[in-house]
Amino acid sequence: MSTTHDVINPATEETVRTIELVGVEETDEAVARAVEVGPSWRGLAPADRGRLLRRFSEVVDDHLEELAQLEVTNAGHTVGNARWEAGNVRDVLAYYSAAPERLFGRQIPVAGGLDITIKEPLGVVSVIVPWNFPMPIAGWGFAPALAAGNTVVLKPAELTPLTAMRLGELALEAGIPEGVFTVLPGKGSVVGERFVTHPDVRKVCFTGSTAVGQGIMRKAADQLKRVTLELGGKSANIVFDDSDLDVAAAAAPMSFLDNAGQDCCARTRILVQRSVFDAFMERFEAAMGDVRVGDPGDESTQMGPLVSAGQRETVRGFVEESGGAVDVAFRGSAPEGAGYWYPPTVVLPRATTDRVWQDEIFGPVVGVMPFDDEADAIRLANDTAYGLSGSIWTRDVGRAIRVSRAVEAGNLSVNSHSSVRYSTPFGGYKASGIGRELGPDALDAFTEVKNVFISTES
Ligand code: NAD
């Protein structure tokens, strides 16, 4: 079995770097080291742990452009997006650098004594990262985990390991002690599986596909290991007839084309009230025509290539081998030649049961369907196994609140398609996952609550 892996630039199909893959033995060594250094890391004065995380944030900022350029070749991300992603790691670290001094417990009134709760770290935490957002998703795991006093082993995705590996080096440069945060590039079936079965790993923080997440949860049950699962999505973009149609249509393309559609939050089911369907489609088609697809290193590019030839085949299969179940309404353009390109594509599914309407495609493909009224919109929005995000476009405040309450998803935006802010919780309902990342909630996911009762009677 080969122990090396070629990292391919998705825009050129050239090898960026050949890396050594880590096996079970190295994984066990890293976990043993994480166990060993655990007491000194959790035992640091909270302000000192915070200072080290703040320093890590500053070092990431010093290397922001380098990290962004590396992500362009590692994952094919547009340079603008990649800068945002490196900046997000910086910001997440800065946000959680304040946490060690704010891990507040409670004092609960009881008879006969004093009752307090203490938030304690879990121990060694593992983070498993997918290929679509290699930097932010790594940071959403390691930053709160470290802040809460855990030590961390992290596995990047096979296809896109380079930026996470660099973050591991920058952590050392920032003064995070060796063994506290270790990046282990390797296969899911080797390193990832070992995280799940290793008795000293107390938690698996996994982001990836629903099928792999389900398998991890089953295996983790053997040791009652804690899991956070951030999984797939098929989010609705609901456009009511009282919305500002120009704004809703202008926002629709990048709400599913960001990262070439390889985004768990992509709004890939557009629901448009029947009375404004044609007016919306006219504006949407014009907006799609303006999307710039091409060289991800070019400052003006909005959409780059897919991550791999395999991913492009998967996407193509949904649109072109669907047995006539979808009509293509219109398409954008994509470069010819080397690179894993696929044009932005808008389809009109025939039925809500169509694969293209129900399954996560993870590419630049969106379906559009009309609805009649508010109840119909809610029914269609919830007619999916997933529940990660979504948008609601309306100028009626009451409707915005009613529909936000009724849609079963963890992250909703009204008159916006943004989903992620480092200070607010992120996660899914139903098959989109279990638990929350980011914001104050993530700290709960990386701590145990201990209750201590101190008698005053003796
Ligand atoms: P994937 O499930 O194939 O792999 C994710 C990670 O798990 C990779 O690092 C992989 O090596 C590892 N892995 C694979 N098999 C494993 C196993 N048996 N045990 C342990 N680890 C294993 O997903 P992907 O194709 O890399 O990423 C795309 C998926 O991620 C999409 O479904 C997308 O929706 C999802 N995603 C979800 C979120 C979210 O926050 N909800 C964010 C980004 C991506």
C-alpha cells in the first residue's frame, strides 16, 4: 500500500506536492503524546492559554496571504474566498482566545451546602475535516477544543491536506506546545477510523457526508464516545411575492455557486411564489449570466473548478444521466481544457421526488420550483431529509418570523444568504447533523459539566 499521496491542483490537474500519509502507528503515537501533554495544557492559567491562542491567531494573520494562495492550489478555491477562509481561522482563534477565562459554571441554591458546576475539558479530542472548506472547518474544531483545555488530533481530507498541515506548523510557531495540536494527514479508513476506535480519544468532531457520519456514530457508540456531526444539506431559498425580487434574484446565484456549489449550506432548492415565478426567473437568468467562472487565482473570479475529476463525474451524473427527469432551464459557461470545470446549471425538476431535488449534489447545480402560499412553501422546504440552512425573502416581518419558526433547519437567514458568523452557532437539524459549532455553544460541545456539592453541615 502506498504511503504517499499526490495533491492535485483542481484548476490545472498538476501535482502541487506529494505528501507522506500517516498510518495507525503514527496516529497512536500522536494520541499518546496528546494524552501526555493534556494535564499541562489544561493546567495552564486560563489567561496564559488564552494568550497562546491569541498569538496563534496573530501568526495566522501574518501568514494570511500565504495560506490563501496555498488554498487556491490545494482546493481550487477562488483567491477572494481563500482569503476570507484564512481570515475566518484567525477570527475564530481570536474569539475563542477569550474563552478560557470565561468558562463559567453555576452556583445552584441547595439545602445544606454549596453547589457549584465546573466545566472541564474532555481530554483528547479528534477533528475530522472534509475537503470542501479545509481551513475554516479545521478551525471550528480545534479553536474551541483547545480553548476549553482539550488536546487535539486533526485529520484533513485526503484531497486537500496542505493548508491544515500548514496551520499545524503555525501553531508550533505561535508557541502552542508540541503534542497539544497535531495534524495527521491520512486516509479516512485508517486515521479517521482509528480516531473513532482509539480508547483515549474522548470525542470525534466530524464534518463530512451523512453516510460516513452515520458510520462514525455507530462505531463511537461502542465506547459511548462523544460526537459532533456536521453533515450534508439541501437548503431552501424561499422567495415570496412581497420580497424585493431584484435583490433576491441577484443574490440567488452565489447562494449556491459559492465554492462551485461544494458548500453544505448551498441554497440548492429555490422555491418561488407562483405569482412572481416568471419575473424571478428572468432576473435570475440575467444574474447567472454575470457570474465569472475561471482561474481561481484571478482576483475577479467568482467560481473556480470542482475539487476532483470524481466530483465532476458525480455532478454530471445528476444532470445528464437522470433519465430525462430534469429539464435544464439555463446554464452558465465554464473554461475548456485542463481543470475540473462544470458550468453553473439551473434545472427544473418534474417532481419533488427527483434525485436532483432530494440529494445533495455538491456542485454548481440548483433546482427551481413554484409554490402557491406560505403553507405550501413551508411544506416544500421541509420535504427533505436534511435541515442545515436556508433563506427567506420577504418584506413582511410577521411572515419572516412565522416561516423561520416553521422551517426545520439550524441556520436561517432572512433577506440574506449568509450562514456563517464565528460568534453564532452553526449546525443541522435531521440528517444534517448533531450538535453545534461556533459561538458560545461550541464550548459546551468540548466540555463535561461536573457538579460538586460542598456540605456546610460538618
Ligand atoms: P466524507 O464524509 O467523504 O469525508 C469527510 C472526512 O471524513 C474526510 O477527512 C475523510 O477522510 C474522513 N473519513 C472518510 N471515511 C471515514 C471513516 N470511515 N472514518 C472516519 N473518517 C472518515 O465527506 P467529503 O466528501 O470530504 O465532504 C463533503 C461532505 O461534507 C458533504 O456531504 C458536505 O455536505 C459535508 N459538509 C458538511 C458541513 C457542515 O458543517 N454541515 C460542512 C462542510 C461539508
